[in-house]
Amino acid sequence: MLIEMRDIHKVYQMGKQRVHALAGVDLQIEPGEMVAVMGPSGSGKSTIMNILGCLDRPTRGTYLLEGQSVADLDNDALAAIRSRKIGFVFQTYNLLPRTPALANVLLPLMYQGARNRRERAERALARVGMADRMDHRPSELSGGQQQRVAVARALVTEPAIVLADEPTGNLDSRTSIEIMQLFRQLNEEGVTIVLVTHDQDIADCARRIVRVRDGRIVSDGPARYALPHEALGGGGSDTSEEAEGGGAQAVSSAGGTTPSGNSTPASSASS
Ligand SMILES: Nc1ncnc2c1ncn2[C@@H]1O[C@H](COP(=O)(O)OP(=O)(O)OP(=O)(O)O)[C@@H](O)[C@H]1O
Ligand SMILES: [Mg+2]
């Protein structure tokens, strides 16, 4: 098991007020999964991601990352785990604005004091389709390209898991789908991915959807695992179509909040 959360609670103290952001979350994630976390604003999605990413600690409960209890670690050890095991992707990319793409991707390797840094950063950029933009600064790149660079930065350390909190939140729908295609390709190469989204079409690109409400998981089941190709207007998406992958069946996830089913452009993954 890569990730195991048992009865995780998170309480924020705001003056006299206590905010129970997480109220008993149980979540298990195996290596190689691709999980979308959905839920209303304020339901606790980012709080879950912050705990998964060792950016924050639970108030109560057990979090095991690769079998190790995170509660036992001091802040330095947590920072080391973040640096070695976790790659982060953010809604607003969080690249250094005046620094070329290559240097942005090099940065996590510098912190690690890793070897072959330049070669590894170049390889990560090539992996996300940005080999020809390595010298561009973020301001010289489109939003989608900036997010690709951010994904390369998350991948360059070869983390056990990539966490992305609304990675397509600032992108138009076409570019969002391209980023999801990239995540799918990486997942098929073995990268474990957990992402937060508000968008059902985006969530359906994952293999599994976890729904959160009021700090609890209210449903957990397979996604459609379909890219809405048709929404691209026939644009060059050549991802192989598969109906068998990872136990993904064309079913609505257990919570039953599938949006009406009639306006979904991706009719199926197997046509
Ligand atoms: N640092 C904090 N201090 C106090 N309260 C917080 C803090 N961070 C989050 N909360 C509260 O915890 C609850 C869950 O917040 P969280 O950010 O996890 O929601 P979310 O599901 O990510 O929402 P959104 O979709 O708007 O990003 C909210 O009620 C929020 O106000
Ligand atoms: Mg959030």
C-alpha cells in the first residue's frame, strides 16, 4: 500500500471557533492508481491533499506513507519525505517567473544535491512534450505549457506520487484535456497520481473518483476512465482507447451524482 489514511481528523482553531475540516477520513491508494478527488468548496479536498503531501499534519488519526507513520517524523524528516517521495502540481503552476523552464525543473534536484541534474531535467521536459521550450521563461509560455513545465518539475525527482490540487483550474477546457492526457500517459507509465477537480469530465479521465463532503468521504468508485475526445473537435488525440484498464467500467460512481448522463460528450471509451 502506498497511502493509508485511517480515521484522519483535522481541526483548525480560529480564535474561539473550531473548524472540523476533516471528520474521519479513511483512504487507501495503491501504487499505480490515478485518483480524482471531488467535492463542494470547503469540503476538505485541499486539506486531504496537504496531509497526503506531508505539508500538514492530521489532528488525529494515522497516516502511513509507504508503510511509514508520518506522525513519528519531525519537520526535517517530513521535508525530506516531501522532497524525495512527492511531486506537487498547483492550479497556478507556481513556477519562478523570470527563470527559464529548464532551471525551474532543475530546482528540486538542486535541493536534493542529485547527480546528472541537467540531463534529468531535460529528460523530464521531453517527457511532457516541452523539449523545444526549455529556454523559455514562464511569461513566454502559454498556461498549458507552464503547467507542463510544472508537471516536469514534479516528476523530475521520480516521486512515488504526484499530487495535483486543481491542476486544470486555470486552463480552458481544451487545454485541460491535454493536461489530463499527459497525466494519463504518465499514469500508464506507472506514476501514481491524485488530483482534485471540480469538473466531472476531468474526474472521469481518472481511474477512480473519491467524493468528499463535510470532511468525510461519501463515495469511492471507478471513474469512466474516458477522455472527452469529441470535445476536442477531432483534434489530435491519439491516446489508445481501452475499456479494460484498472478495473474501470462505464459505471456511475457509487455516490450517484453523475450529471444526467445526456450531455457528456464522451459517449464511451470503447467506440
Ligand atoms: N489554514 C486554515 N485555517 C482555518 N481553517 C481552514 C484552513 N484551511 C482550511 N480551512 C477550513 O477547512 C475547511 C476545508 O477547507 P479546504 O481548503 O480543504 O476545502 P476544499 O474542499 O479544498 O475547498 P475548495 O474547493 O474551495 O478549494 C473549510 O471550511 C476551510 O474554511
Ligand atoms: Mg481546495
